Amino acid sequence: MSSLECPIRSYLQTLSFSLSFTFLILAAFDRYCCTSREYTRRKFSNPHTGFRVILICTLTWIIFNTHHLFQHKLRNGICTTRDAHRYLRPFMLSFFCIIPVILMILNILTIINIRSMHNSLRSRINIQLTLLILLETILTTISILPQTAFMIYFDTTRRTATRRSIENFIDVILKIVAYSECTMGFII
């Protein structure tokens, strides 16, 4: 790995991770708006508004994650960050805790909206689409909660060299599980 590849790889990983969860939240919000009985809420669920929101979110994450290009350096053949625990861990911990809560709230509100609908065909289509979003939410929650719990554990314990290597291995496995969510959503 070259010294240029390290920050670019880290930037692209974090960007895709952030965009994946943001788009999942936007899809859940779209389902909520689409199933609402209120016309003003249903107006948010249209392609023009969706395109603008996606563009704004993408540009925001592109700018917000640029610090990865400057923080990640290649040291002793390993891509590492300076002061990762000081800046990155609190952000990731809050990010991983907030996402499942937002998704569950939006899905519960969507289910409540669907139950109040009367048209059976429209209801059936909305139920199928909502089921897809609900499955994606469950997959997301299952994939990121272990990483969140491990981050809390990792930040609150002291380690020996042997224990640190075991924990780094566990951290890599949990990151693979969390990053796999980005690809599993496509299958669902």
C-alpha cells in the first residue's frame, strides 16, 4: 500500500459507509411520507425533492469526511490515524447509536400510517415496500450494534499487548460485519 492509497482508501470507506446509512434513513423517511394521510407530508415524497436531498446529503458527506484524507497516514506499513480516539470514536459511537433509533421510529410511524390506509391495493404495495425497508433496518441494526458495543468496551478498558492484538482482531471482524451491511442492502 502506498502513502497516497492509505488516506484515499480510508476516505472512500467512510464516505460509502456514511452514504449507505444516510440513504437508508432517507428511504425510511420517504416510506413514512408516502404512507402519510396528510398531503403536505406526501408532497415530500417525489423524485424532484428526493434528487435534491440526495445531492445535498452526498455533498455534505463528501465535505464532512475530507478530514480522513489528512488524518490517515501510512506508519510501519499500517494505515493509522492521529488521535483517532479523541475525534473519530465519539463521532462513530453517536452515529452508530442514533441510526437504529431514527430508523425504528420512522418504521413504526410508517406501520401506523399503513394500518390507517383503506385502499387494499395501495396498502399491499406500501406494505411490500415498507417490509423491504423494515428488513433493511433490522439488518442495519444487527450489523452495527456489535461494533457500537465493542467501541464502548474498547474505550473503557485498559489492555496488555496480547489483549490488544486480540481486540484488534475482533475489531476487524466487527468492522467487516458492519461494512457488509452496505452490500447486503442491495440483496434485500
